[in-house]
Amino acid sequence: MDIEMSRSGRAVTYSILIAVPVVAGLAFLGEAWRLLSSPWMSLMALVLAAAELWSVAVVVVHGRTDRAAAKYRLLGELSAEVNRAVLLNQDETKIFSTILDYTLRFLPGATLGSVLTFDDDGYLAVAASRGFDEAYVRRFRIRFEDTWQYRQTGGRLTDALIITPETIRQAGTVVDNWSWRHRSVISAPLFVGGQLYGLLNVDSQEERGFRDEDLEVMRWFRAQIEVCLLARDLYRTALADSRVDGLTKFLSRSAFDERFQQTVDHCDRYGEVFTLGMFDVDGLKSVNDNFGHGAGDHLLKSVCEVLKQAARKSDLLGRYGGDEFVALFHSTDAQTMAERSARLVAQLRAHAPVFQGQILPASFSYGFADFPGDGKNFEDLVAVADQRLYQTKSRRPNR
């Protein structure tokens, strides 16, 4: 295929315009920008970059006419829009709908479109659609084995295909919409992690309304969905990892701070109370010095397992730093939590953790502060809880 250099130059310009909003979006989303230092986010950035390069390649190869250039500018717009949606952690239905909108704009004669994904029962259901009756969409469920795609390929579905009129007629009763007669259908399978994730389908009212060159378009849109699903999963994994302490699986400090402020706002509005707790693992340095840092990590995890027993699902547990932990307990008070913690310390001492055959001395100190009686912000509550923690520590003869 001949490629005009002027078209190629414009294609590169389009690519630059595509990349700008993606980078700007990262800069705007401070959390996402910070996460780029992690291996997961670096991989996600590479995935998104690959999607952009794919867009450039398609524009360059097909940039032979102004009409073609206009079409592939749409693909560039789609890449930028999908990438922004991934970075904003938007729901996949919104991403699918965006891709469907562009697919229908891009394919002449296309009037309906859908993305089908597997539900919890293993049936294909409509994740997003354009042009179909809403009641039909809500009740639509089909086994993969009953689909046109399965019947036409004998279950060996690996690439985009045009559904033949013969296949539609033979299997029409399985998927008939009553209000819509399927005349032409083009479809592409969606794969994530090597597994079939769903189907991208586009319908036309014209008999044999799709041509072989339209298969390449469907492959491109399929790739967009697969890339965005992969990038979304990587982003969510990285975001989740950044909000949880890797060793203890408690909330990270930043995640705890965010949830704490949400709780304060809620309790202020509805007149509810909570107790902030501070915990300090006793003797961690001694354990590290005498038994090694592996033993110290084991001690920290053992203390955290005990602290979980004091918390309900609605409570918050976070790592404050080093050997210190912070917690938020709903609908209780400092005195009640101090008594409960004393029992947990006794339990921990009676069943001390063992590391490589060595019994580790295990204990923790604690202090609590009530909202709003002892303070109405994080700093004031921590100051009161810290003071009570050191009072607890100083009263122990064998701390």
C-alpha cells in the first residue's frame, strides 16, 4: 500500500495531539502520577503508549485521502478519550459505550452495536449497547454455544468475522429481537489474559452491509477494548496496592487519612461518635537485633492479627509508621476500647508468636481518644491517644 508522506506527517501531528491530554491527565491526577513509580503503573504506561503507537500506525497506513484521514482522526480521538477514562478509573460500561459510539460513526451503514460480556452464571449479557430496545437489553442472556459466532466457527473463535446470512437465518430464533431483523452483523471476540472475555458486535440494516476491509476496523476497536481492560486492571491493582501496607495489609497512612476525614464529615453531620486508637509494638527493636528483621516482621504481623479481633468490618485499621498503628472504631468509647485491648495483650502474651523455633516476646501498648469529646480533628485526637499510650507503657513493670 502506497503511503503519502504528507499524510504521514499529519498522522504524527495527530499522535502528538492525542498524547497531550493523556500526559496532562496524569499530571492532573496526582495520585496516578505518584503511582507511576511502581512497576505496575510503569507497565500500564507502556500499555497505553502501545495503544497510542497503534493509532499512529493505523493513521499512517490508511492516510491516503482526506476522507480516510478524517476517519482515522476519529480513532485518535477515541484513543485519547479511552485513555482518559482508564486514568479516571471510570466504569467499564462507560468505556464500552464510548467505543461503540465511535464504531458506529466509523462503519458506514452501522446502526446498532453491543458489547457482550460473561455474567457470573457464564452467560453472555449486554454490558453496553446502542440502538437496541432497553427492555430487550435487560433480559438478553445467551450461552456462548448458541451464538452466531460459535455456530459459524464451530467454537474456534479467534478473530473478527462477518456473520453470514445463512448463519443468521439458522440461529435467528435464538437471538431474535422481534422488533429488529438482523440483516448484517460483524463481530470481534474480546480476550483478556488469554481468556474469552466477551464479544463486540455491530449490526447493519443493509444486506451484506459489511466488507472484508471492515474486519480490520473491528480488529482495531477490539484491540482498544482489550488494551483499556488490561490498563484498567493494572491501574486498579496499583491503586489498591498503594492504599494497603504490603506487610500488614492494613490501610496505608494516606488511605487511612482519607477515610478518617470522610468519617469525621459523616459523624459531624449525623452527630455520631467514634474512638481513635494508637498502638505501639513493644520491643520490636530488641526482636530485630536478637532474632533478625524477619522475626520483627513476623511479630508485626502477629500483633496485627490480634488487633483485627478488636475491629468490626466498618472499623478502620492503618499503619501509622514503623511499629505504630492507628485505628478508628465506630460507636464506642476510649474506656471500652482500653479494656478490650488489655485482654488482647494478655491473649498475645499467652500465645506468643514463634519464628524459626524461637518464641518472640510479644506485647503492644495502646491509647485512645474519643471524637468529639477529646478532639475534632486528626492531630488533636492523635495527641490525646499518644499521651494515653505512653501512660499505658510507663505503667508496665516489664515493658
